[in-house]
Amino acid sequence: MMSIDSTIVATALGAIQQGLHTSINLAGWTLTAYSFGFVLMLPVSGKLAERFGRRQVFLASVIIFSMASLGCALADNIYTLILLRAIQAAGGAGFTPTATGIIVEHFGAARDRYVSLFGSVFPIGAMIGPVFGGYFIDYWSWRGIFYVNVPIGLLIIIFALRFVPHDAVRTGHRTNSMDFAGLALLGCGLFAGMLAVSTLSEGRLSEDLWLALALMFFAAVMVAAFFRHIRRVETPFIAPQLIYGRYFGAVNLVNMSYSGVVIGGLALVPLYAISRYGMSVLQSGTLLTAQGLATLICSLLAVAMLRRSGYRLPLYLGSAITVIGLVLLALPPVLSISPYVWLALAAVFVGAGNGIINPATRNAGLQLAPESSSMLAALRTLSLQIGSIATISIATAILSGSSDTSRTLAGIFVFLAVLRLLAMPLARWVPEQRGAW
């Protein structure tokens, strides 16, 4: 439900604009508001899950997401829709941290495999989201992309009440006070940072550069204050070692630079296919379907091999395959291969590389502190989001000043390949593990 929603709304922006009689910029804020709410609530949901229980927060997240989806479907103006999208994201942000924590708590020695299998679900939603979106727009209404979440949410609630075990009784977790000061500092920093990259992504550097720089400076000050704060309080909002402690810092950097940046780069592939090769919107979208299938298949294979391969070998192998895919994207087709087949092949390489590293990156941090699995899952997703959003925003800002979109995008793909090569040595700092944890 969460991964479908991350892609399905993008297909309906034009229909939302027409249906609510608004501008395309305001319609685009339905995506921006979701990103804001999702990023801001990720660490909050991880903290709430560890304080009040994973099952309770999971159920609350599903209820919030489903109710907000119903509200989005019924919205009669764009401002209400934008607000409800932010609330919807706040619910969606709780899915991954709580579900990961539930798996870690209840699957015993097999949890490394089931955490990995759980992560393999996301490419499926990302693949079928645009298909569902196109179907609803063509045969029903843009409101259908939100209505579809309601019956799914009801089924999840019924199944969760029946099959998800109650949280184990733990002493000492609910007596600790919530670190509201830390929450406020981190929230302000993330929100300012998101506004800064959103401003950059508008592509009006001559007009908005100083505003973006001011927001970035404020974000840096707030984040620095947050780190200073969590080092000084007894019960911080996020334990410092989970962010930059031994091994944890390397894992977070790997998630950001390996997966997050590449996910952002993949979002540019449809635009590249259209601008360089004149492909249709449908053809360009199916390139991401090929990438998603490769991610799914290779992720499942990596799950089966994880106890033999360990963590570092998949990181090196997946990185090498991803670099090949990014370089192929930038190069013109050879040997009379059609542009579509060439780009599909390149997308498959990138997807395969991502799929190979996913089980290792999901487990590497969790094994270090299983008791903090919900917060670690939130930090992993946050790292992915930061890497992805920053990549897209910077690329969009560069494209705004370019007269040749296709050549600029090719250069961006080459740069991302070089960046991935430079980041490969980070894998040696990821804790090695062979077997259950």
C-alpha cells in the first residue's frame, strides 16, 4: 500500500489539476507534502513504536493512512488535499519501522531471511502503481487512486488483529519521557532541509538561490543543535550511536550513497528516455517496470544466498553491476540494438545491483541492535529518502540551466556511476555476518 502510493499519485497530477481547478504547481505539492510528512515522521514513528509497542503503532499507522486516503478521495479543494496528503504520509511513515520490528521480535533465528523477504515486496508496489494510476485515470477518476487504499487498509487491519502477535511486555520503556526538545530540533532541521531541496528542484536558481541557501544554513544549525542535544540528555530522541556510532555510521552512509542516490537517479530515466530517444510516456514508464522486476528477482536470490555470501560480497558485487548499468544509460546503443531495448537492459543492470545489496543493507544495522529495530528501520528509510530527494533536486536544478536535457542527464548518470565507485570502499566498514543473528 505504501509503495503503490509513492508512485501512483504522480500519474494523476494532470487530472487532479483539472478536477480541482488549480495550477500544476499546487497539484505538484500533493507529492511534496507527502515527501515532507513521510521524512518528518519516520524517526517519530520509530520512537513511538519502541515506546508504545510495534503492533499498536502499526495498527494506528494503517488507520491514519486509510482514513487520510478516504479524505483525499473526498477532498473538494487543493489545499485540503495537500493537508491530507501530509497526514497520509505520517501514517505511511509508520509502516516500515513497525513491520520490521514485528519481524525481528517474532521470527527468531529466521528473522534475517524474513526481514529481507519483507524488503523484497516494495518493488512490486512501485511497478504496479503507475499501471493502477493510468487505469483509474482512463476509466474512472483521479479519486480512485485514493479510494483503493481504503479496502486494502481494512483488510490489513483485520489480518493484523488476527495474526500479528501482541507486543511482549517490557519494563522501563513506557516510563521514559519523550524527548520533545530533540524531536523539535530534528523536525525543524529536516523540514528546513526539505524546503531547501524543494526550492532547488523548482529550477529557478537565479530567483531562489539565496532562499535555498538560507534554508540549508538554518537546517544545518538545527541538525547540529540536535546532535549536541542528544549527546547531553539522559534519554535522547535517538541514541547517538545509532546514527554515527561504530558500524552504524557506515551502514547509514551505505544506505544513503548506495541505494538512496541510485533510486533518485532511476526517477530521471523516463525523462531521459523521452528527451533523448523520443519515447512515449508509456514506453518510458515500462523501463522502470523492467528495473523493478530485476530488483525483485535479484533480491530474492540474494536472500537465499545471504548466509553464505555474508554482507560485504553482495555490496561489492551489487555496486559493480549498478555502475555498469549507470554507464550503459549514458552511452548510445551499439550493435544495432534499439534504444528501448538498450535502456531496458541498462535499467535491468541498475535494478539487479540494487536487488543484490538490499538484504545485506537491511540486516547489517539491525543485527547490531535488534532491540532498536524499529528506529534502525526508520533511520534506514530516512537515509534512502535523503539520498533520493537530494539527487533528484540537484539534478533538476542542473537541468533548469541546461539547453540540452538529454546530454545533461547522460552526464548526471556518469557522475552517479563515479560517485558509486568512490563509495564502494564504505563496504569494508559494514559489519560482516554469515548466518542468523
